[in-house]
Amino acid sequence: MYVIKILLACVLFFNILTEYPKDRDLFIPPMRIPLALSANFGELRADHFHSGLDIKTQGLTGMEVVAAASGYVYRISISPGGFGKALYIRHPSGYSTVYGHLDKFIPEIEEYVISRQYEEKSFMVSLWPQKDKFRFEQGDIIAYSGNSGSSSGPHLHYEIRKSDQEIPLNPLLFEFGIRDDIKPVIEKLVIFPTGKNTQINGRTGMLKFSVAGGNGNYYIPNIVNISGPAGFGIKSFDQFCDSYNKCSAFSIELKIDSLTHYKYIMDEFSFNESRYVNSHIDYETYVKENIYLERAFVLPNDRLSVYQKVVNNGIFNFNDNRKHSVEIILTDLHNNKSILSFQVASVAPEIKEGFNNKEPDCTLMPYGRNNKFVSKDIMINIPSGTLYDTLHFAYKRTKGNTAMYSDVFQIHNRYTPLHRSYELSIRPERIPAGKESKMLIVQASDGITAGNPLGSRWENGCLIANPNSFGNFFVGIDTLPPMISTNGYKQGADLSGKSELRIRISDNFSGIRKYEPLIDNKWALFEYDQKNNMLIYRFDPVRITKGSRHLLSLAVTDNRDNVSTLNWEFTW
């Protein structure tokens, strides 16, 4: 009997996976240190799911990174944002591995990259070496860990992808050497009304419940009364041994009366569906509170591929005057499981005096078609597939202040998520003479003047931008050039004992578009540390003469073509 129970448990566990890789021992860990994760695959992020594992590097940069399997380098990417310095290796197994936020590569790759950067006269490059250029055996050192790109601290970003379509795969589907005997933690239950007359405990809005219990067994002490269609959600996290960081659950399953109505398995996803994270979570709560509430139901235009066994989009209509048993089951990839159990009573709706069921006075925009809105001085085109659900679109216009070149246009609200950008066209009230090219659309962040400038173009007397969120917009102007600072070094400074030169650059509005550095009238490689607004030149005796005087000429251009220049002499 005991053996039968063990077999059944194994079957149930393996059923939560789409399919384990045939050879789970293909890869070794990409670092030779005790492994601890700061983030897992599929973790919820702003506008995307995390596509790999973040491996801690003991707070240090310069740790050895090794090839997880034999293969060849097929891509090298250098960028001021994103993965920063990254290496991509293709393996004969049909998989590829990615190593991001690196500090530097091994010398032969480093030399190749620098020579190509000088050829292209650009710090930012995407290189595709010949297949036989850089080959490695499993365990060979390929690079050194860092904090480059948009990394917020030293770590290695590590991915496994299916090579044919560059689809990220959960690395923990393979043997990885991570200890995990911790069950997921469920913090809150959330119930969403999905019908216009739905009531939850007599209320018409979303309702949050604190949960009782722990160590894998959670419950709601009181019966929940629901009338009409509703969907469920949770606030939860998962953890690994040797790490305090809160990660995301691998699998979420909703059962009602013992029948599965929804299952979510984060085994793989494609990059073009990663933004569906905004429909998987309750986006309004995220924007207002920076909290992730995960739905256990699916919005009509949510095409994320990780959903399985979904019945009626995971929504249940409580209209039969019966009691129902509900379970939400969280499981990680090491078979640690937590269950939230509660009872729902299907009840008749309460009739409340003064209740107004009238639809709001706004424009209806179905999610499955193109939608257009036109009013004085503004036009909005929302392509099919942009909305996750049918929208009761709201619009308002208010008077702008003297620093604006238009009124403020309130386009619905910033709490409604979008899957892609839409086209926004605004006609300014006035155009300063000779400043047309400096004008742009601004998405207000405080409802008044401050905000995020958008890439804008002119067409038929209107400025056009492509925002990917709703909110308040107005026309602004950027006539101020970027700022350049030599970090306290004076003209003619002696840098003979220095290994590098750091120049600070920043822009207070439209952002830096490009920088052009010359030393002694020749292009010089200045790395751009975007998050710290820093240009870094590592003195190179091959390219400049040591023990002599040099002239740095630097031009920095923002996104409205305002330019600052620096001509600065130094000795090295």
C-alpha cells in the first residue's frame, strides 16, 4: 500500500509538468561557487516575466563563469541596458545558454569584441562570430561575472533556450544543484467580480482576504458568499534554501469541487508573449501598491501559453444556491506544495437601496478589433490585440499650464494594462518659432508637468507618439542640452597613475541618444554605464601614447538633437 501511494505521488507530480527534458544532466552549473538564487524563472517583473535564473555572486564581480555544456559562441552582445555584456552559446543538444550582466570576457573574446567596437565606432554592438571562432568544452571559463546593463547588483543572469526559436526554458527542469525543501507561501486570497452584477460578501468590488494556517496548509476560516460569475487570485511567493529572496511559484492550480478549472505551469514562454504578465496579474494593484496579485483565471485576450486545463477562462458562475469547495494549489519544481482551501456559498444577490447598475457614460472598445477615438486636437488609434478585455473608454481634457504647449489629455487611466503600443496624435496650441524640432509628447507622471518624454514625430501639423500605457499626456519642449562633468578633474589634469577615466553625462528630459568621444582626433572606446550616468575609458597604451598630453573631444546629443561638447586636455 505504501509503495502504491509513493507511485501515485510521483505520477501526480510529473503530471504538473508538460514534459521533463530527456537528459536532465546535459548542463553543469555556470559558476564554481555554492549556488544561491536571487530570482527564478518566470518571476513577475515590470512588463515581463523573468527569462532565466539570477545567480548570486557573493556580492562580488569578477567571479569565474563557465560553459554549462560544450558548444560554440554564436552571439556576443554589448549594451548599456538590458543584459549589458552577454555571451550566447549554442550546444549540439538543440539548446542554447545565455550568460548576462558580465564584467568582461576571457582575453581572446575581449580582444575580438574591442577590435569590432573600434571598427564600428560604437560601444553598443551585437556580434555574430563564425561558428568555429570560439568553441568551448563543458566547464571551460568563458567570462567573469559583473553588474553591467540594467542589473541592480552583482549577479549572473543565466538562461537555457530552445535554439530553433530562442524560447527560454526553465533551467530548473534540468539538474542544477539548488537545494529546496521550502513550501510556497500563500499570503492572501483575492476574489474578482467578473460580471457587472456580481457580489462578494455583499460587495461589488474586488475583495482581499487574509489567510490562516501555514507550512503548506492554508485556509479561509469563514464561508465566502458569492452571487454571479467570479474569478480567484492569490498573493504568494516561493523560496529556495540558502537564499532569503522571494521568488515566484512554478505551478498554480484552481480546483472547484475537486475539478480543475485553471492551471498555470511556468516551464517555458516566448519573448513575444512576455508582456502578458500585465494581464496575468491585477495590474491596477501593481501600479497603485507595487504588489503582484496573480489571477487564477484568464482575461479574454490573454494569449499566454503557460495556461492549461482552463475551463470557462477559470471563471465560475455562483448561481446555483449550493456550497462549493475551492482549492488553490501552489507547487514548485522540487515537489514542495501548498494548498489554500475554503468554502464558497452561492447566494442570491443583495438588493441595495440606491444601487445604480447603469453603465458609465463612455465609449465601448471591444478587445478584438481596431478602435479609434477622435476629439478636438487629438486622435487615438488602438490596434486589435492591444486590449486584454473590452474597455469602457473614458476621456477628459483639462487646461494645461503656461509651460505646456497643449491642454492635458486624460486618456482613460494608467491602471488599465495594454499588450502593445497605440498611436497618439496631438495638435499643439502653439509652436515657438524655430523650435518645432524640440517639441514632443510627454506622459505626465504627477498629473501636472513632470513626466516621461516620448519619442515623437511630426505629421500634418500634429505630434505623433506610440505610448504603451494610458494616462495623462501633453505637448512639451526640450531645448536644454545634456550635461557633461569631468568629475572634479581640472583642465590639464595629470592622470599618469590612473587606469581609467570617468566622465559623467546626463540629460534632464528627453534622454541621451548618442555620444561621440575622440582622443587626439581618433575615436576612443568609452563604455556607457547607463544606470550611473557614466562614461568609462580604460587607458589603452596600444591606441594612445603613454607619458604625453592628450585632447579629449566629446559630443553628447539628446533625443531632441540638443548637443553639449567638451574639449578637455589631460596627461597620461
